[in-house]
Amino acid sequence: MGQILNDYPHAETLTFDKQEREARQWQADNSVATPYIDAMLAERPLQKAELVGRILAKADAFTQASGMATGKRQRLEDEVKAALEAEDRDALEAITW
């Protein structure tokens, strides 16, 4: 996840939820207020629909990557715990992150 997040300033990552929420609301009803997206558009020469599409594509990709990373971490933690409980050094050394 660090590789993905390194592409964005920390302050921007704090707005991901707001961007996604506004984009999904606008996609469902393009009459809803989208103050954050509108502020972004004031500085970008894009149509709103295009920016909303980009936000949603990135949000969906991030959700997928995050879910996979979380699942992998949890699986590996379970494997480490099981190997430690079994005192199985070979199994512990075979675990690769």
C-alpha cells in the first residue's frame, strides 16, 4: 500500500473518503452539491463527469488493493502465530512477506 500512497501527498490521502463520497453521490444524482470536487475542478481543465470517473476508478482500485493487502497481512500473521505456537522454525522461516 505504501507504493500506492507514496504517489500522493499525505494531506490529499486524508480527502480520499470525501472525494469518493461526493463522486458516488454525484454519479447517483448529478444535482447534489459536490464542494470538494468543484474546488478541484476550479484548478483542473476537466469536465465533472470525467473527474468523477477518475475518482471512482481510483477508489475502486484502492479498495481492491487495500483489501488484498489486509487479507495477506492477516494470513501471514496467522501463519507466524501458528508456527510459533507449534515451535516450528522451518515453517516460520518459510514465511515470506
